[in-house]
Amino acid sequence: MRPFGFALCAMLALGGCAGERVWAPDEAVKAAAYRHDGPPRLTLFTMLNNKTGAGAHTSLMVNGSQRIIFDPAGSFGHETIPERNDVLFGATPPVVDVYTRYHARETYHVKIQELDVSPAVAQKAMALVQGYGAVPSAQCARSTSSVLAELFPGQIAPTWYPKQLADQFGQLSGVREQVLHEYDSDDNSKVLAAWDPAKVN
């Protein structure tokens, strides 16, 4: 792999792809479980550089029997959000909101691609991301694309590049896209520091 491939997912300015092995207790995971009342769905998040358009991080949200976020080697985390090896549990609307705003700022924007799927595909996606294990640094797109390649064989191929994965995912029938731009400080740690889930309506 070219060194540039690692650079795409290891940009210190983004703060992504700095994963660690964590394992929240069963009680915390059970208490946080949340299922959105929408259809079974896959949501691919791609963080893109505002100046160059290059991909910097990728993650996948799955709405199946519950809604979780696979944030491979990501830096997002909060004491109220249980995590098991890069899988974040309890992806309520406020959590998803702070997750996207954490990544979108003056230097990066977030491409959000949604695809409604069958319950079987959503459940398989949940099993795959929960079974993947802790993702090494700089392998966010590789791990996410490997999961999607199992779900959509022949349509998505494993890749090291977040932008290339977004392009592949966007070719699937039924994908809807939107882009989130925000222009706050590049210090994304302030977003989590200011977030108080107890004050969210």
C-alpha cells in the first residue's frame, strides 16, 4: 500500500484513527441500547478535507435490532456512550448529532450516505462490525469497506481510501446523500467537552 493511503486516515488534525481496545460492561451496553423507529438502514460517514477533498476518516452506522456506530480506530468517545472495540452503542439522535458535529468543522466536512436495507442485511452488518475487533490505526476505510464488501459482494471492494469507499457506496441503488458543513474551531475536543447529554431534550 502506498504511504499516502495511511496518511488519509492518520491525519492528526482530524484526530481520527487512534483506536484502542475497550470493552464496556454488559450492563452499560444493555442500558444504552437504542433502536431508531425508522427502517433498517446503513449510514456511511466520510470525513473530507475542505481544501483538498481528500478523505480523512470513515465510519458506519447500522440501524438493526438496535442502532450502533462502527467508528474504526476513531477518536470519538464519551463516558456516557458505551464502546466495545470501535462499536459505539446507544446511537440516539442526540448522540448522532454530536458525533457528526465532532467531525465537521472549519477544516473538514462530513458526507452522510444512507441506504435502507432489509432486516437481514442490517443484522448481518451488526454482527460483522461487532465481531471485527479493535481496528489498528489508519485502517478505518479498510475495515469499513471489508464489512461492506461482505454485505454487497461484487459491488463494493475493500479499499484503504475513505473517499474511494464513499464513491463505491454512492453507486449502490437507493443511496441518499447529504453533506454537513460547520465552521467552528479545528479543535474538535471542544465539541465533546461542551456536550452534556443530561441537558439534551
